[in-house]
Amino acid sequence: MKRQFKPERQAHHDQSYFEQFDNLTLAAMGFNLTDDAYDELTHTQDLRLNADTAWNLSASIANANMAIRVLVLRLSSGPEEALRAGVRPAGETLQ
């Protein structure tokens, strides 16, 4: 019987986790996490994802989004400017 490798599940991080990084690191994290998720999604032959792969895609996208959110909030002069740029406060959803 062939043993399959079980990938480690990525963690979802909150905004305070990302606030510890400098601007370049946040930009790189945002790029790298979305790039990894894109690669995994586009290299899944029939787009039928097992639970671990789906979780890791979700975690990568959520973490990239949060890294970019923190970067935009940091680079803007305040919450109003961030809102004009389209960044909603953490946890807010469109209804």
C-alpha cells in the first residue's frame, strides 16, 4: 500500500499578528501567499480539492488579505483614507 503525504494545515492569523512586520515583509507575504494559493489551485487537475488542500488555500488567501490590509492601513494617513482605498475594517463584510 502506498503511503500518501498529508500536508500540514496552515494557520489563519489575525490582524495583530501581521502588525509586527515591516512594510516590505507585509508586501512580500501578501504576494507569496496569493502566489502559493494560485499555484496550488491551478495545479489541481480536476479542481476537486481534498479537505487539507482546500483549508490551505483558504488560509493562504485569508492571510494574504490580512497582510495587505495591514499594509494599506499603515500606509494610509487614517481609517477614512483606507476606506476610500476600499479597505474595510477587519471583520466587516459586505451585506
